[in-house]
Amino acid sequence: MIKMFFLCACVAGLVAHMSIPDKYIVYIKKHGHKAQMLHVTHGVPTSIQLAQAIYESGAGSSDLAKQANNHFGIRCGDGWSGKEHHSESGCWRKYDRVGESYLDHANYLAKYYPKALRKPWQHWVKYCKGYGGPGYWKKIGQIIKNYELYKYDFDYIR
């Protein structure tokens, strides 16, 4: 009975890992270090940035991500004086490199959610409001849980 439970638990773990789309794994390997650096310097959990990038840009596959290196769907407003990308849906911030998008996103979150900085991802999805509309943070929390993005967070930041 115990052996059967152990075997089922191992298979479930493999299936859960296998359910992560390959493009997400590639994306995390390519950009995860950017989010980890900003976790340390800005206090935004790695899991929050990765989940938002996966959700907002389809892990870098959206037109906005490809054409403007904007992986977070941040619009031009809010006193933006940098490069712009215009589409039918509006004006979006444009970056020369993806890393600039990650840094701008961390600064954006630090400005609007200063009390959430250096708190675990669960705090963000429970208490942060106003970004992305109703249910947005719940979706971000589901992405973090489904793909175990919390494993990329640093415990010593908490």
C-alpha cells in the first residue's frame, strides 16, 4: 500500500511537471535570472514577475513582446517619456531589450505597491488590487501555483 502511494505521488509529480508548456520552460530559463535579480534589488518576487510576463505576453510570444520587447503590457501613460509602440489598442512602452521591460515593470510595481515589496507572492495575490482588472491577481496566483513559480523566489527576502 505504501509503495503504491509513493509510486502514485512520483507519477503525479512527473505529470505536473510535464504539464508546463515547453515554451514556458524555455522562457523561464531565458528570463528567470532577470526576475531573480530584481527580486533582490527591488523586492518584487521572481514568481510575480514571471507569472505576469507569462500571462501578459504569452511567455514572450505576443506581438507586443516581439515588436516592442514589452513583456508586461505596460502602456505609455503615467509620464512615460521613452520609446513608444502604437497599435490599434493604444500606445505601449517600447524597450530596446527585454531586460529593460523587466526593470521598468519592477519600478512600476514598486511605485504602485510599495507595501507589498519584500513580501511573499501570496501577499501580492491576496492584497494587491487595481492592476489588470477584476480577478487579475487571482489568475497570477493560479499561474504561480500551476507552474510552481514560487520555487524561483528567494526565502531570505521574505
